[in-house]
Amino acid sequence: MWQAYLNAIKNLWFRDPTESPLYINDTAVRIRAGILLIIPLYMGLTLYDAIYVSNWVVDGNTSVDTYELDWDGHIIYQVEAIRRTFDWTVQTWVLFYALFDMLSGMSKWTSRLSPTILIASLLAADKPPVWKPLVPKRFAWALGSSFIVVCIVFFNPDTTARIINSILSTEIPTHINYMPFWIPLVLVWVCLGFMWMEAILGFCVGCKIHSMLVWMGILKEECETCNNIDWDEIARRHQERQQQKSD
């Protein structure tokens, strides 16, 4: 038992950090996805609150009749109204951590910088490992990282505009958010769905997309997991057939 935990600390979720290509324990990957599931859930609820819940609050004591009517004959009042504003600092740091964690898992060296990978590896240490290649997972995490970058840009339009202006010598206004609300909202819930399928169902959407791109010839990274080839099962069936022939 203790040896399994020591191996998890030593190798994390890798079968053998020295082999090529690298294989990782899919059980630990699913546990990690379950841990990180809280991030898109938090971001989705935050965006929903900002878009649909934060309404204008009108102070009725300040209403003043303007003695004017609108096109439908309604009296127009002048009032004081307030609306809650949001500081996206916490959300930005949460997204940066998610981006860091996604990118850190792509290398055997940077994986040691991720606390969630260590925790997931320890939690999976006493369970039967399911070894799968790292290459398709890298593609899936790159896809997730692109979602995170879009959300970071949405939450920080002023900083993004300043960076673009400094690099390209443009004059993009820094007080306008050009990205519609629905883009990060959709991406957050898509990411939530992908991570839920990974953690609960063991179905990696990014890996399936990678498999399709390999089949189309766009990517050249072949792997038996992408093609659903179980060499041990094939060898076992072949051995059974040979045994039946000999009998």
C-alpha cells in the first residue's frame, strides 16, 4: 500500500517517466477532472449571475414626473437607479490557475508543479491503473486551454486592449468589451460538460477529436488507444484460436 503511494509521489500519474511515448493513469486523469470541475461550475454561475441576475434597482423615493409621455402613452419618470458592478480579479486568478494546470500536465517535468495532479495521483494510487497515451490528452488540454484564454480575454478587455496596442501600435479603446457575453458563457458550460464526461463517464471528447484528426490524416500521432485497439485482447483471442486448432 505504502509502496503505491511512494510510486505516485515519484512518478505521479506516469507509468514510467523515462519511456517514450509517455503513458498516464487514466484513473488519476478522471479524478483530476473531477477536482477541476468546480472551476467551470464557478465561472458559469458567476457569468449567469452577472448577465441574468444583476438587474437595475430603482429608488422609488427619487422618482420625478417629467410630464412627458413615450410613444405608447406611458408617463416618463426621472429616477435614480443603481446596478451592481463586478470585480473580476478573483475570477481572473482562478482562470489563470486553470490555464496553468492544463498546460502543466502536458510535460512530465511541469506536471510536478501542479498540486491537482499530485492529489489525483495519490488518490488513484490504491486503484487499478488504466494506462493511456499522453498525446491525445495533450490535444484535449490544449483545446481546454483555448477556452480558458478566451474567458480571460473577456474578463480583462482593458488589459488585453493595452497589450494589443503596445504590440501592434493600434488604438483600440480600453473601456469597451468587444466580446459578447454569450461566447464565454457557452464556452464555460461546454467545458463543464466535457469535464463532467471525463470525470464521470470516462469519455474524453478531446481524445475523440484527436482520433478523428488522425483518421483524416491531419495529425500524424498514431496510438492504439485512439484507434480503440486492445493488443492484449487481440493476443488473448489469437492464443485461444490457436489452442482450439491444436485440440
